[in-house]
Amino acid sequence: MPSCKGVVFGVLGLLITQVWAAGPTEQVFFDDFSYRSSTELAHGGWKARSKNGHPGVEGAAWREDALSVVEDPKQSGNTLLRLTAKSNGAGAGTVQAQLCHERKYLEGTYAARVRFSDAPTLGVDGDPIIQTFYAVSPLKHDFDPQFSEIDWEYLPNGGWGSDKTRLYGITWQTVRLEPWQSFNQSHEEFRHFDGWHVLMMQVANGKVRWFVDGEPTDEHGGRNYPVVPMSINFSLWFAPVGLLPANHGERVYEQDVDWVYHVRGAVQTFSEVNAAVQALRDQQVTRVDKVPAMQPALASTCDF
């Protein structure tokens, strides 16, 4: 979603802080999606979206069966999370996918190994498909001052008023959905990202730093810095304007996720994240969650 410049707001809501009993490097969340089927995702604390609404195509459905666990064709014994979105050009014929974890993540390092796709697996190419990895809190009302979101979005066929292929890194302050008005910082990489990539965000000391495959892309901060705990999410959806018409037939797009990782309260480099993930895999640890829930626990509604 594109950036808008300039905003007059007062001081944002309280910055959430918490005293941790364990050292921050011990507070790790990791999942490599070693499930037998998508029905087991709930065992890892995940929730599939089923509620219709923003974002995406008006009238589209968000369906649990748009999520699956598949064998990795490149690595024997490895499994992947797969998100599938499809459309026949009409809202009623469009299905989108979203998966959310608990709402308990704020400062620290976020990373995921994600496979983006430049073309559909079925049908003609050209729909404004949006492939994401992000963390977000609920938007309670227009211009909610405690809304927080850090968001990777890949648009292989363009969208948001431009047909350019690009990868967005966006740090949000707040937004109004109708009529649309947003306040955020964003960076765009204008190139193709078809294939596997490690996406990373460091959230610490008032700055959000963005990395793709270990290369820094941008740094955000100020009023856009996250202020409340967020859920970790993946989603695959279509921009609300620009779908190919129905006479093009059905189109199906996929996004895969190999693993996701977060360490709370610590800044880790790309090399340190990869080393930590590899160490967990070498120990045959398929998932671990030592990030404590907020007290009281916050609901992860998985509807944004």
C-alpha cells in the first residue's frame, strides 16, 4: 500500500514495555511448518482467516482451505506452508488466504523464508496479486493512534495505481480505510523477486530496519514505529482494482513459506538468524515458542 507524506497527530499511545524473566535471546518463536496437514496448524498457535472484508477484492472469500502443507520439491523430508489465491475476475469467484499467529510480538527481530511467484500456476498472468509477510495489530477505528504494522508486500504484476513490479517494505503509523488515507513510511525495490528469499525486519530503539537476503533496503522510525503488540501473518490476496475480466478464465496463484522466526527484544543479523534456524533444524526442532503471551492475553482476530 503506497505511502502518504505528512500528518498532524499528537503523541501516539503508550509504548508497550514488559520486564522479562528470561534473557531476550531465549525468547524465540520458530516454526518450520512440519505439519502433516493444514488442520494441524492450530497446534502451533496459528489461526486461518475465514472472515470476509478488507483487504482485497470486494466480495472475495477468505477460506481456511486456501492454506495447505505440501512437500518441498527441492528438499526431501521438508514441508512448506502454501497459500493459494484464485479468481475468475469477479468478487464472488475470488478466494484469498491469510494465516495469523498470536498477538504478542513487538520489538526484536523478525524473519521468514518465503517463495514469491511472478506468474500463476493456472491461467493467464496479469492479476494484481499481493504476496505478504507482516506483523499487525487491529485497527480499532479510523486513524487509530495505536495501530501498528510492519509489512512486506510483493506485487509482481503491479497494483495500487502502478503496473510496476516491486517489493514494498512499509512501516505504518495509522490509516483510514474509507475514503483511503494512510500515514506510513515505505520503500520500494523495483525488480523481480520470483523464487525464495529471506525477509527480515529489526525493530529496536525507535527504528525498523528492513533486509532482503541479508541486504539492507531501508530504515523507518519516528511516528511510524510500532507501539502495540502485533500478530505475525502471511497473506495472499488481490488488489481491489485491476483484476482481469471473467473471459480470461480462472487464475490460481501460490506463495510458499519454509520457516518463520522471531527473537524478542534482541537485534540479530542475517547471519545470526540463519545460524539460529539451522541450529534448530540440526536439533530436529520443528517449532518452539518461548515468547510469552501478553498479560492479559490479546485476541488475534485474523481479520486484517
